[in-house]
Amino acid sequence: MRSPAILGALIWAAGACASQALADDLDQFFANAGELPSASHASAPISAKAAELVLNAIGFLGVPYRRGGSTGSTGFDCSGFVKAIVEQTSGQDLPRRAEQQAAVTQKIERSALQPGDLVFFNTLRRAFSHVGIYVGDGRFIHSPKPGSEVRMEDMTVKYWQRRFDGARRVTQLAEEVMDRHP
């Protein structure tokens, strides 16, 4: 179940930073999903591109996992999902593997996470073996494993807490935030 704080942050970001069309799309999506978010939960502005990235990612909820997959029509693995969403949203071409994605993005502290940032986990006994997209309120969206689908997860669950490797910001999205809020 989606948290009202996440949804509120997205709607607030869309209203504050993005076009009216994106704000309307977010409102419609959450109305259709039966969610009633509160915009008052948003703590910091996010860029229009970051809000768009999260909205695009949410649009793929339920797409099946597929090892090596990188499209919504055939399925995604974790890094294929992130690569596709970032490329679709910003045009930036990330590398294919999670550890390579970590290497080319800007390291940030966990306390600085904003919607649209990438979160990395050690799920295969090696650093940066899994990646997802942070959506706010301690939650992220990812394509987890064979037999599952793109879904949202709570990073405060013990499993994810123990495996958290770090957070990164996609440079183009980071530059847009810095331009808007120096």
C-alpha cells in the first residue's frame, strides 16, 4: 500500500515544480488508485524531472521480473528497470549493471534522499548488486527477483536495512535541483 506521505510529496512536487499537465496526471493516477494523499507531508521541493521519473516508475508497477530484461513489454530486472526509467525520463543513458550505475551517479547520504534518487543494496553478497528508485517516505520501487513483479517496498524493513549499500543521485536530476535551489 502506498503511503500518503509519498503520494503527497509527488503531488506537491508536481504542483510546485512541474507543468500543470504532470500535476493533473498525478492527481488522476492517485484518484484512480483510491489514494488520498496529503500535500502537507512534502518536506523539500524536488525537481520536475525527479517527479516525472517517480511517476514513470509507478506506471510500471506489476510488470514481471525478467533476468536481463529492460522493457515494460518483456519485463525488467532491477538495473534494466532503473536504466529504462531514467532514460525514458531524462534521456540520460545509464550503464546496464547496478554496480556500474552506482559508479556513474553522484553519491549522497541516506539522510539526503529525495524522490527520484537511486538506492543500492547488497543482495548477492557483493556491493551494489541491487538497485531501485527512491519514491519518498522510506520507500522505493524496484524489480526484485524471478517470479515477482515491479513493486514498492519499505526500506525500513529489516531485510532492506541490513543490505542497504548507499544512495546515489542521477547527475542530470541533481543539476536540475541545484539550479532550482542553490
